[in-house]
Amino acid sequence: MADHAVALWLAAARRIREYDEATRRGEWRWQTGKPIWRLRGRVLGLLSFGAIARGIADRARPFGVEIWAHDPFVDAAELARRGVRAVSFDELVEGSDYLMVQAPLTSSTRGMFHRDTLRRMKPTSILVNTARGPIVEDAALAEALAAKQAEATALEAELGTTKDALASAEASVRDAKQQYEQLGGDEGPSAGDKRAHRKAKTALAKAQTELAKLEAQHAELNNRIKRKRLELPWVKVESRYEFDTETGRRTRRIFSRDAPSSSPTTSCTGRITRSGHAPAARASRTGSTAG
């Protein structure tokens, strides 16, 4: 499970899904995954510090991340001995760039990540839940994701307004330039009203300044929309065991945050022994990080 959790984290952090889709379209540009940050120096937070979380910490450390953990049942001295910073739950939520949930499902952890908790996380953070699904409230997660989409939609509406203003400014520049050239342009009037020439020159400069300002606004809005579309702030994984009494097999299914409960994206199966335990899993363990 530690391997799987780290694989999901890396796939989200390095935009593997975006690059995979771009490659299939025949696009081969590193800019496809923007914005993307190097892992070194960023904070990887662990909720709980049991055996799996410790395995995650060991695997993540070589990437140069700073590892934080919150676990009320593990002594701060033990965390420090393992090179992990002990923090409060609030510090973990607000300070983590990558937050990986490995806590058991109890009355205190059920719904721990609700609307208020998710709002306090960094807007670019990545949440990987490979513990139990109910720790993160599905409705709150959907609301947080929808809010980001709504912001992107609002930006697109603003972009449409800017495009109209841009077209109007371009027309104004063309008209001012035509009038200026009719009055002699940069060479000045050979005859006639010099005052009109100066006035036309001033109007052209003003129109060009306004156009440059709108072009800069348009470019910034485009960049903001692209960043919103490419952000992958949440990766939620829910594990579920299903038993087939006829075949004596146990299936462990993993659902991505965007998949309906009936659409597993990952599964592994193993035959149930008489003791009730499954031997090493067979079939696939091909994690998904839906964007």
C-alpha cells in the first residue's frame, strides 16, 4: 500500500495523466503539465504514522520533501528520531503541499475532511486518501472541486468580455493609424494643419497604449484559466473489499475521486484460504489519478 500511495502522489504531482493524454494526441511539450513544481523543499504531510505511513515516509524522503506527521498516538520524540516533524492537525492541513491520509476509520476520523477542512488546505495541494473513503466527505470534496470549476468558468466569462474590448481597441488603433497616415504620418504634414497632425498622433499613441493594456489583461486571463484547468489539487482513493462466495475470491477495488461507486479503476484479487486470509494479490494494480 505504501508503494501504491507514493505512486498516486507522484502521478498527481508530476502531471502524469496530463502528459499521457497529450502524448496520445501527438503532443510532446513539457508545458502541457504547467504549472508544475519540483518536489524538493515542499511539505509532504501524513495523517497517522503507522506502518504504512512510515513506509511512505521512507520512500518519499529521497525526493527531498520535508515530512510532517500528525498522530496523537505516536510520541513526538519517535517522529523526530525518524526525521519527521510532529505537527498539529491544523498545521498539517494548512501547511502540507501533499497530504496523505493513512488513518484508521473511527468515530473521530469519520468525516474529518469536511468543508471547512478542505477550504483551509492550500489551493494547489494534493490530497491522497488511501485509507478509508468516509474520512473525506464526498459531498464536501465535490463542492470544493465544483468551486474551482466555477472560478474557471467565471474567468472564461471575463475572458469573453476582454476579447470584445480587445477587438474594439484594435479597430480604434486601425482608425487612428489611418487618420494619422492621411495627415502625413511620421514624416509630418507637407502642408495643412500641423495641429490636426499632432492631435492624430496623440490619439494613435493613446489607442496603442489601451490596446497593449488589454492584450496584457487577455494574456493574464488565459494563463489563469490554463492554471485552473491543469490544477490537480485532489486525489481521493477509496478502498473496498468484495467477496465472491462461489469462487472463494476476495477483490479489493480502488475508486478514484471522479469515478462513480460502481466504476472501479483499480482492482486486485486473491483466493481466500481456509484461515480467511488471501495470499499475494494477482491481477492488476494500476492506480488512477483522475484529473
